[in-house]
Amino acid sequence: MSAPLRSVEGQDEAGILREISAALQGLRFGSVEITVHNGQVVQIERKEKFRLQPPAAGKQA
């Protein structure tokens, strides 16, 4: 059972969902953390990781 999201700082449910979608856009490796207090979304945090490949053997940078 899910309850509808309440308005947060002038944002409606659709606005919050757009912000979450924007945080996910283009994310290949990482996470999106949504913080809720008293039933309201108060923070959306995006953590992105970049995977670096070591240079191939015999090649110099």
C-alpha cells in the first residue's frame, strides 16, 4: 500500500518524481538516495562512480 506524496516546498508529487527521474538520467554506476522525514521527501542525493580501466600491458600513457 502506498500513500501519495505530499507537497514539499511548493512541489507536487509530479515535481518530486521529475527530480528523481532527473537524478537517474544518464547514471551508469552509482546510486540515488531519497531521504524522507515525516512522510515528506526532503532530499534527493545522487552518487556517481566512474570506473577507470588500467592501461593495457605494454602501452605507455
